[in-house]
Amino acid sequence: MRDKTVIEEEIKRVLNKIRPYLNSEGGDLEYVSFDKGVVHVKMLGACVGCGALDYTLKDGIEALLVETVPEVIEVVNDGDAINDFNG
């Protein structure tokens, strides 16, 4: 297995390629962490509360990361836990 730092750098490179597409719709994302194959991000701006967020996250961001970075198996939005907690 590759060094976690190398994996995280590759994840961040991919996320930075995606960022302009999110920005063009008023959204953004923040890399939070990578642990046991799971990339944690926080969706920002127009992405928060967007009806297409699940598609963007799973069919876009996750699909690209899983295809590009072999160690990635899933991407989750850490903002979900915060929103669920706050009701």
C-alpha cells in the first residue's frame, strides 16, 4: 500500500480538477480526511441543500476518485452528519 501522504496528495489533485465545475454552479468542497478507503469531504455553498448533491457526490466525485485513486472505495459528505445532528 502507498503512503497515506501520497494518496492524500493524489486525492486533493483530483478534487482540485473537480472544483471549477462546482464553482460554476455556486458550490465548492473542502477535503477533510482520508481513512480506511473513505474520503471525507464537506460540501459548501450552493451544494448544501442541493437536490442533486447525492448524484454529484456519488456519480461524480466518488466515481472519479475510485477510478483514479485505487485506495479510495467511498466518498462521504461530512456535512451530512452536522446537518443531521442539527435537525
